[in-house]
Amino acid sequence: MTDWYPIGDRLTGRDLWVTVPLDWNEPDGETIRVFAREVVSAANRDADLPLLVFLQGGPGGKSPRPLDADGWIGDAVTRFRVILPDQRGTGRSTPLGTADFAGRDAAAGARLLALHRQDSIVRDFEALREQHFPGRPWWTLGQSYGGFLTLQYLSHFPESVVASAITGGLPSIDPDPAVVYSRTFPRIAEKNRIFRERHPHLVDRIARVADLLEREDVRLPGGDRLTVRRLQTLGLDFGMKPGFDRVHWIFDEAFVDEAETRLSDTFLATVEAETGFHTNPLFIALQEAIYGPGPSSWAAQRERDARPEFAESARPLNFTGETVFPWMFEDISGLRAFQAAVEHLAAHEQPIATYDHERLARNEVPVEAAVYYDDMYVDAQLSLDTASRVAGVHAWVTNEFEHDGLRLGNVAERLFTALEQRLGSTARSRD
């Protein structure tokens, strides 16, 4: 634990650390360090407030680095001491990178990746809570993949949780990536239709870019060849409210000449940054592994292969979404070190402590979940099925927000208020 330091003008924070086993099944083996930041309103630094731990999206996500008391953090610090952990392998929590796979065979690399899923993450957070806040349960706020972490928490450590809020991430309790992609690919196609309807002037330009990439060996600043299939991964952003416009502005500067025959350096640098995953490789490496022990057998690729409208040769060109494909570990230099491990992970089972259906059916922790009806990443019907099978879950279904409603709307405040009403006069005393 470090001394307090200012964050912007209205927040103060301090660093928290805990040492945990790399493999929780081998408590006397190799260890890693897990980092978290405690953030409070500067005016309430010494106040006795409830604890709120943020369960970051991902997989492979580090917590936000706030600049001041803005957005949901600004709302949260009016009633909580906010704990922002970096999930193992990310941020300052013993980061997992390309060097960690040097000298490991495929099976050893796959096992290392598998140790960075939700079952290990939740045990890390429990160790953090027990070391720094012994005897105090906390509230949880789970964004996206944070919903996986929430159900993991309620399955194995419900006594540590006062109440849970989930935003855009209430997953199926029968996780199966093949089912998820069969439901989300049609929504990705619909997002593409809306994008073309919103920006019809880009349809031909995008086709010209794709045709050029098929004809020529175009290199990104880092040396990777820019392929059409890599270009299509820009559609990952379509699930966010500003996503259509961000992609619009990328193609706005695609060419340097009026005839649109030469790609600009700005375009190539931007595409490389948006599709390189240099700062979050675990997001790609673990994308299908979080659904269970596997093997996933490249579920997204199988679904894509069944949909010719997503072919590289299709025109108009369709972009893909939150989908990972085996060729990404060949085309993208920042992911190549993970290739053997990920291929092994996709082909072999890796045990994971998953959801406890019986315990969830009798769950007593109040849960408020925002379910975004048009969410491109998380199927609303699967979320509602979970809400019907996990006791204590109230689902607020809305199409007012995209997947980033937590960041751009007042979603967290609404969920906190609903939870306080459900807890009644015990809302604070239980902490």
C-alpha cells in the first residue's frame, strides 16, 4: 500500500498490491503480483464509505486510469470507496506479454493463458479484499466481461458481495461460444447495414480500399501486410455508440489523391493502431477461452465461414465484430508469439471452475443488470435467460444505449439507486 496521491482536482488514490499464486491449484508454486488502485473523493479520503470493486471488461482488461471525478467514477465516489484492479496479466498486475511465451511449447503456453481466466481473476480479487479490507464485503460493478466475473463471484464467494451491478455483460450460464456467435453474427450484419445507411458515401471508397489491398502488397508502418480480413476487424468498434463515426473518420483520410489510388500514411498508421492489439493481446488470445473448458474449435471462424456475406471478396465489404480468427495470429505481428498457445487452447480442453448453477438458483445477493437490447457483443435473449435462472437478478432492458452505456450514460447511477432501494435501510450497514 502506498501513500495517497492526487488524481485531477477532486480525486485521490493509493496503490494496493497482493501476491497470489500463478496457479491457485498450486498455492506453493510460482507467484505473481496483482495491482489495484483505491480511488475516493478527495473530500472523503478518510470517510467510512462502502467499498465498490470494478470488474473490468475484456478479457485481458486493466482498470480505467481516471483523470478526475468524471463519468461513472465521479458518480460512484459520492457513495463508495472505488477499487480499480488490473486483472492478472494486464496493466501493472504481472503483465503477460510476448516474452512469456518464448521457450514454452504449445501446451505449456496454453496452460499459461488458461490461468488468466475468470476463475483465477476472482480468486485474486478475493485475496486483495482479504488482505486490504479484511472482514468487509464489497459491492461489485461489472462491465461486459465483468458480468462473467460477477457470476463467478456469486458462484464461489457470494458472502463477499453486498450487491452487484452489471452493465452490458450478463452472460449465459450455459456458456458456448458457438451459440454466442450464431446469435451475434446477424447483429454484426445489421450494424454493417446501419453503417452503410448512415455513411452511403463510404461504400465505394471502402470497396476501392479493399480492391487495392487485394491487388497490392500494402505494408503498415510496423511491417505487417494490410490484408482485407485485417481491415474488416475495424468493425469491432460498431458496438460502441461513436463507433460508426470513428470508422467513418478513418476512411475519410484513406487516400492522398483525388483519384483514390494511393493510401495515406495517416490511414495506414491509424488502421495499424486500431487492429494491432499491442496493448491488449489477451483480449484476443482469450476471447473464446472464457466460455468454458473448451475446446472452442475456433467458433467464430466456423460461423463466419457459413456466412458468405462476410467474405473478403464480398462487396459491399462487411466488417466483423468482437470475433477472433486463427489467421489473426499470423497477420498481426503483436499476436504471433501467442499463436502456438492459442491454437492449442482452441483444440484442447483446459479445466476451469465455472458457474455453480445450484448456488446461482438460490442466490441471495441483489443484482441489477442493464441489458442493452441491440448490443452487438452480448445477446440480449441469452442475458434474459440468465436473469430468469439466477435468483435476485433484476434486468433493465433498454435500447437507449450501446455496449458503452456505462461510460456514456447514467447507467451506473440508476443501478446503484435501484440496489440501494432493494437493500433498504441496510444498504450501508451491511458494509
